[in-house]
Amino acid sequence: MDLDKVRKRFLPMSETMFYILFSLREERHGYGIMQHVQSLTSGRIALGAGTLYQSLAKLEGDGLIIQTAEIERKKFYLATESGKVILREEALRISELYRNVAELLPLEQA
């Protein structure tokens, strides 16, 4: 796999794609991914089946995830090492964005 090509294709990453790949640090099936993303975002992102499965096909086609099992018509997926590299790079990009705009955000009191 050519990691530079994958970087150009996926970075910067859409928020939806980020959360799908982020969810696949642990093995999950489609509906489990939907639930995890909804939980992580407090319901702000509710993935539709079409969006999810199109994204999974793209991630799998580029070697960022692999299908690990199929049990009773449920396909399970997991991020590959390349997927984890791309995820870390995107997380660093997002972290930089946050650092650069932090002064605009109100400080929260504990």
C-alpha cells in the first residue's frame, strides 16, 4: 500500500469518516459502529446505513480497515496498522486546529 496516496485521499478527513475509523480501533459490526458514533457525539451524529457502508467500502478498499468476521449476516471490521497511522495523523491535525483556536473558546470552570 502506498501510504502517501492514502494520505492524499483521506487527509483531511471528514468528521464522519474520522468517527467511523476511530470506532474501529476495536472490532465492531455496522450497527455497533452507528451506536458508538452516536454515543461519542452525544447524538449529534447519527450515521445512516448508506453513509456507513459506503464509508466502510472506501476504508476497506484502501486498506485502512479489514473485515474480520461475518456472523449471522453481521460483518465485523477492525482498523489496520495503516488505518491507525492515518487516524493518528488526522488526530494531530485536529489537535493543531484546537490549539490554534483555543483562545476563542470560553474557559470552563470546574
